[in-house]
Amino acid sequence: MEDRSAAAAPCRLALQELAVDISLALKSVVGVRCSIPEDAFTAAALGTRREGSGVVIRDDGLVLTIGYLITEAEEVWLTTQGGRVVPAHALAYDQETGFGLVLALDQLNLPAVEFGNATAASEGDAVVLADGMGQVVQANIVARQEFAGYWEYLLDKAIFTAPAHPSWGGAALVGRDGKLLGIGSLHLHVTQGNETSEVNMSVPVDLLPPILDDLLRKGRVEKPPRPWLGAFSAEDNGKVVVMSVTEGGPAAKAGMRPGDVISDVQDGEVEDLADFYRKLWAIGPAGSEVPIRVVRNGREAWLRVRSSDRNSFLKKPQLQ
């Protein structure tokens, strides 16, 4: 088991230095532990035992977390800072934002954390990133910029902070006023020149209010789902290159292969990964046929990919 003693001392110091209102907010950050069936669609990539954090955002025990923790979960358990364990139910996972919602099935007796203005958060702002185990990292926002993920994911203005938190998944990004600014999603290594630094990427909380009612009522946003290909891609020397394809997914069925360079979608040249996604999603809803030109071993070929709804591949949560 990882020795966390080295991190514990600075965390205790950090809490002493924080304003009282921030310390109170951090008490509403909980641990999230999930069990996923072995035959789940995401089991191979994300595992069958997932642990992270979440934040109480409503007095009835509604918890906001990062969605990959709870995707296809058959059991969810929440752990308070005081060590109390409460069963919970996975309510929703929004593919576009990456947010997940969990509802406690017993009283958490924790106050809801108030939302801050993530739109106004800017580079240089002092923040803290806190997990459900009580680890707190004092950090600064180092960038507000676009982020394109290899799993067909795009944020227009993600929040990047440093130094990095060692337990980032679902962690609470809190401003100096004690209000929630975002939810921790990734740990990244960023290279500038000869220097490499570690940062966390968080999803801005401002993306939640417009979709919250839909997620609570139906477990999804009330609009046609985006087309999904099942192609994991990355940028390499200015080109979008397919790293792998999901077995049985739309891209694999259409003949797309690892190593293919995606040069065009329909009648538009692909500039970068974010541009690829925007062109893909502009084609129409899930189920639309997507014409894609790829370069393979120096030769060009057009593929017609019948896109799918990614959610249709996932096991639906069962009420505990």
C-alpha cells in the first residue's frame, strides 16, 4: 500500500492556513468506491474496482463526481471524512461534460457545497484540490484552455492547476471563498521546452447547472446523443492518428485501424484533434453515417462509419 505519510504533514498545514469557510466546505468532500461487473463494457479499460472522490452538492445527499468512476457501477459506497460508510446509487453520467451524479441511500448529514463562478476563474488564481481522504493540495490555476481527450471528449475551457494532487479523480476544486469551481478529472504531464511539469485538469462546475435537471429526471441530457466512433486518437506532429479502436465499435466495423491518419471528415480537412471532434459531431446525432478519409501506409481511403450512441454499449445502473 502506498505510504501517504509524506503527503499528510503538508496537508495538515494547508488546512490550518485555510479560511474557516473553506475548511467547512472540505468536510463535504467524500470518498467514492464502486464495483463494476466483469462483463461491463468499460471493465477492461477502467477496471472493476474504482476509487475516487465526490462533493455533496445538495442537502439530500446528492454527490457530484467524475463520471468514469461510476460508469456501469453495480455498487457504490460513500465514505465521509469521519469514516462513516454510506451506500449510494449511481444516478447519471454525462458523456459530454464528464460529470457523474451519485445519490446517498442513507443520511450523510453533510452540508451542500455552494457553486462558485468557474467562468470567472483565471490563470494565477489560488485554489485547493481536496480528495475524500482529507488530502489537500494548495495550488494555482496555470491555464484555462481547450482540452481534447483521446476518448472522443472535448472541453472548451478546462481548468488546469499545479502542483498536482496525487488523488485527483472526483476531487473538489475549491476557490479561496470556499465555493466549488470544478471536479478533478485527470493527471497530466506537460512539457515546455526541456521542462516537464505535472498538472491536474478539472471540469468547470459551470457546465452542470444547465443539464442538472435533465440528469436528475432521466439520467441523461434531453437531446440527441453525439455520434460516437469508438476510435482512440491522438495528435502526432500535427496529424490526428488512430491509436486503437474499440472492438465491435463503429470504427472497427468500418475497417479503421491503429496507425490510420484521419485527414478529412466529410468535405473538411482535419486540423487537430479538437477540430476532428467538432467536425464529427456536426454531422448529426448518433446513428449518422460519417465519411472519413484516412491515410494508411501512404495511401488514401474513404471509410463510411455508421456512428453509435456510446451509452448504448454501457450497462445501466440498478437501484440498490
